[in-house]
Amino acid sequence: GSPGELNPPIPSLLSPTVTSEQIEHLHRRFKQLSQDQLTIRKENFDSIPDLEFNPIRGKIVHAFFDKRNLRQASDGLADEINFEDFLTIMSYFRPIEMNMDEEQLDRFRKEKLKFLFHMYDSDHDGKITLQEYRNVVEELLSGNPHLEKESARSIADGAMMEAASICVGQMGPDQVYEGITFEDFLKMWQGIDIETKMHVRFLNMETIAHCY
């Protein structure tokens, strides 16, 4: 790169198989978003046309600034993010790799689910109410052109009932249900192939994140 250009260190959480080509690609994407500044602010995301139609656009953008995802703090939002932060967020969308062992796979999956959990848990209290969960499921489904509104609604209802039976079903009679914890969330996603559902088409410049 030219002397004035930033050559960012690759955060350790990006696996070694992330090629320098991909890093460069993301760096171009970052510069495009930041309009050649060293940091990105929320309003920079307004320039991504594909995101306009994403039903959970606000949540996706929010996730980029969530300090929990940036591994900075357990609460709060950053005003701006630099390229390294950007890579940290993008790392949650990496596809699975063939050479991962069981332990790496498990950690990888938990990382992705933690990221999703933070998207649902918008008030940062470590719990998702059943209604919040239901709303997100419905929002996600509303982006599917092949699904009628009614079907989306009943799938969301079904998802909520299932969550309730998993979470509330294990409680003693004297316990008050306060919401879905991360542990519950892991149970709910057991057997669901999060790896292929959460990937990014951001790398090929199409859009930021497809969660569905």
C-alpha cells in the first residue's frame, strides 16, 4: 500500500484461512463505507442500498456498534468503529471450515449464537422476552418473499411456543419466568444449522448480512 494507507493488523480471531485478498476486499468495503475515513459511524450504513430492504436492518447496523460484539464491554454502544472492529464483527459471519475439530466447531457456533443473542437482547439485560423473540422471528421471516404474512405470523407463534416449552418447561412451580437466557438460547438452536443460515454476502459486495 502507499505510505499513507493504513495496513491494519489482522485480529487473531480471524482464522488463518482468511486470505489477504479477503482482508483487502473488506478493507475496500470499509473505505467505501467510511468514505475514506479511519472510522465508520452509524449513518455511514445509510449508503448501502441492499440494507434498506432488510427487515432487521436496524438490528444489523446496531450489532456493528454493540460493545458486547466488539468484545469491549458488557453494555453500551460505540459511536464509531475502526477497521479492526469491523473485522471483528465480520468474523461472526465466517463460514465453517473443513479443518475445524469438534472443540473449535463448538466455540465457533457459540460465538455466532452469542452474536445473534445480542441482536435479540436489545436492552442488554442478558435475557430475551418471549415476545421479543417472537418479534425477531417474524421480522426475519417478513424478508422472505415466498411467505405470506399469515404464515410468517404462525411460524413466529410456533417458535415462541417452542421457546416457552423449552425455557418455562424446566422451571419449578415457584420460579418466575424472566426471559430466555443465553443457555436457553443455545438449547433452542440445538440441531439448527446456524453455520449456513448466518453467512455474509458482504464479501462479494452484495449486502451486509443475511440472517434468516
